[in-house]
Amino acid sequence: MIKRNLILTILLSLLLTLSVQSQELKFKDITAQAGLSLVDRLGGHGTACGDLNNDGWMDFVITNSYNPQFVYINQKNGKFSLTKIENHYLSHQALLVDIDNDGDLDFVIANAGNGEPSKLYLNNGNGQFTFKNSALKTSPGGTRGTTASDFNKDGYLDLYTVNFLFPNQLFINHEGNYFSEEAENWDIQDKETNKAGSQGVVSVDINNDKLPDIFVCKYKYNTTINQKPLFYINHGTYFVNEAQKRNINVENLNGATFADLDNDGDLDLILARQSSNNYLTIYKNNNGYFQNMTNVLKIPLIHKPIFSIITADLNNDGLEDIFVVGWYSTNRLFINKGNWNFESINASIEDYYLNGRSGSFIDYDNDGDLDILITGYIEHTRLYENLYSGNNKSIQLDIFAPSGQKSPFDSIVYLYKNSYAYGTPWQTKHLISTQGYLSQPSTRMHFGVAREKNLSCKIEYNTGEVKYLFNIQPEAILSVGNVPDIQISNTEKIYDRGFLIKRVIDKIDISITATQPVNKIYVFRKRTDEDSSNYKFIKEFNGNTNSLLIESDENSYDYAIYYTTESSQSFVKFASVLKR
């Protein structure tokens, strides 16, 4: 009897905990008070969120099929100012991407009608845009979606567009100056346009070979034949469709989203379907091959078509949640409870929202939790403020590549539950340009960290370079990049795998010349004969130290410095000390 009562007590406690956690997450419609009521009611399609003027506050853009495109700049007081870009060509995808590596986000508009090509507007640095004439001049005017990745690994972000009833296109970026269309050369055109319409498109490295792959959603059009998606695996100079090989066998899709739902380090797959008995399909990633989990998740079926799916950690517990943008159906929010257990909650997001097209998560008020932005074809765009009332916290990262590129897509961030980035990562997230259908996630990376403290990150850039952030505290919003220079004297310069390394014999003499004041300097080392990438802390210096002298012992070591300024942090591998 005592054992039975104990079990009942535990179960009741668990149910109470889950109930309380659900009650902590609510949303409030703040569309009007944020100044978004000016958005025309008809034609809302794509959403994209990012800091357009580099002031530390998130802005966003919206494409409209029958109206101007809307650029909303955050005024830091809960409101947004509006700029309109005249473009009336059945606009669909909105994409914010640093085309020219100048450190700000440019604006790509995918046009789907009137025979007009897609448009590229370059950011003037202040959130104002200038049209880049004919940059994408060969796009046919049937473009539904576009995604950005560095497909040829030259340090500049390229574009892949999916075109309704036209062959798809690959635009290779030539150092921000112009694009060349090379889909046929890469065997990625998909010429069978008379049988199906292409919808959403996502690019992400799914097999961990550091090359971005492409997933294309298709549904039947002018045919009775169901259409299967295309899953193009990047082989460096060409792509191969491996959808069937990787066990993706569902049909008639609008959107696809990749996210690590179970924190095992690889990206799982969520699909929004156009026709099915259940319009939401979820796959678990098993080393690049996929297992359909839909029937074992025990989440309510969705009986009407859905356009887009977006994921983020809405209650900051360290697990990715799922939000479904309904099409003539209810929006649905599924909270991740871990171990492939999802709870469906309403959270005061309006059920009557009709004909949704896309959505994005945005921390518009810099309070550490993510708010929801949704577009609708026959309804106003809506912004819902996250009123999460629990004690979980987050960290957020605005990432600049060493080249200056803002938001270098395909970069990967590993988050650790310790100060110095050792052991197995707790969370893994890819910086990706698109989710679902016409949805671009925020270019600021967000990690819910529950109640953990003293965290660290490893950042693998899309160029292969690596940076570490140590001893991160919750509620931090960090700009990663634009760091001071550290000079190491009395050493011989060599290059090893792209990293500049200083090789010495007995000691390291470091002189510091910084472009901004350095607060703290931490020195780490690891044995050169060890395969482990984990460095161990050995010494700390004040930032005003002009010269650091580090003596070696009988072993050979790789050394690294971690240093902080008021606005940034950096981890630099700088020396190899070899024993005599």
C-alpha cells in the first residue's frame, strides 16, 4: 500500500508540474500597439527577422502578393516604424542575407507572378535598401521560395530558388558583385515542372560533411499523381537526390523544417503536408537517415492542410517546440517535454486566424523569450508577445564571421553546460536561412538554458574556422565578431589547416595591441599528441597587462587565448610549443 501511494504521489506531482509549466506559457496579441495594423489585410506571405541596422534590436520584413513589401524597424519602445518597398509581383519569400559580406543583412524578394524576376535590395547599413539592378535577372517570375547557403564554399552566400512550373535555379555569388545561374551544372534543376509545383525549400548540412544540402517540397499540380520531395545531397560540385535512400517517403508537401528535437546533436525533420490523413509528419534523424515518428508521438492529428512549421524554444527549457501555421485551420503549438513527448497547448494564440502562410520567432523586446510573428493571406499580420512567467532563462548570439559576413548561414553552435566547452554538447543548433514555407527564422540564435549558469559555446563557422565563448551567463545577448587584435611576438608564423599559428620552442611572449580595451585574458592549452579538441585552463591575466610570459614544460602543447571586451568575446588558437 505504501509503495502504491508513493507511485500515485509521484504521478500526481509530475502531472501538476506539467500543468504548471503549461500555464507559464501564454501569448498576447500586440499587433495594434506595436504599430503593425497598417499591414494590408490581403496578400501576406513571407516573414523574415533580423537586426537590419545593427543596433541590437530585432527588425523584420514581410512580403505581400498584392501590395508593397513592408520593412519594420524596431524603435526600442515596443513599436516599429514602417518603410514600404514597391514591388507588386505576387511576392512570396522574404530572405535576409548578407550578400556582399559587409556586415549587414540585404533583402531578397522572391516574385512568383507577372513574369517579373526576383529582386535583390542591398542594405545601406541603416536598414534602408537600394535596388541591385538585374542581380537575379534570369529568375522566371514563378519563384515560390529561396534559401541561402555557401554551396561552393568560397566564403560568399549563394541562393537556390524553387520555381512553380519552371526549372529551379542555383545562383552562385561572385564576391557580392554578381550572380551566375548554374543549376544545370550542379544537376539540380528539377525539370519535371509540368507534373508538380515546388513550394518550400530549406538548405542545411544534414550528413555532417560541412556541405549544405537542399530539401525541396513539392505537391501535385495539374496531375493526379502524388509528388514526392527532393532531398539533394551536396557532393562538392554536384547534387544527388537521395530522398528515397534516406527514407523520406511522404508526398505533397508545402514546407519542411530541420531542428534537433531530442538534443542528440543531429537535425530531425518536420513536414507540413498539402494532402494527407494527418497533415503533420515528424521524422527522427538517425545518422543522416530518417525514421517516421508521427504515429508514436501521441500528439493530436491535424485534419486540414498546413502551410508552414517553425521551431524554437518558447519556454526556455532547452528543448525545441513546434508551432504549426494553419491554412483554413487552427494554429497549433506543441511544447516539447523531452523523450519525444509533445503537449498541445493553445497559449492564447487565436484559433480563428485564417489562411496562414508563414511565421517567425522574434525577441522584439529583448526580454530573452521569443515572440511569434504570423502572416495570413486574408488576415492581418499578427505579432504575439510571449508572456512566459517561469524562471527559465536564455542566451542569444548575433554572429559575424571572421570575413565580416553577418549571420553566416550553415555555421553550427554547440552549447555546453560548463564554462570551458568540454565534454558532450547539451544543445546543437545550425544557423539556417529558411524554415517551413516562406519562413525565415530570426538571424539571432536563441538558446533556452533552463536554470543553468556558467555556460560555454563552440562556434564552427561555415568556412571551417572555430571560435569559443566561455563562462556565458544567462540572459546574455552577445555580438560575436569584430574583436580586438592580439599580437604574439618573438615567434615564427606558420599556417596549419587555415589557422594562423605561432610556433616557438621554450616560451610564448605575447604583446597585446587591441582596437578596443580588453577586460580579461584567459590562457588554455592541450597536449599536441592528443586527439581531443578540449583545452584546459592554466592562467588568467588582467586586460591591462602589456606582456604575458608563458613557460612550457617537457611536453608539447597547443595554446589558445580567450579574451573579453565590453562588446565581444573571442577564442584564438595562437601557438604550438614543441619540446626540444
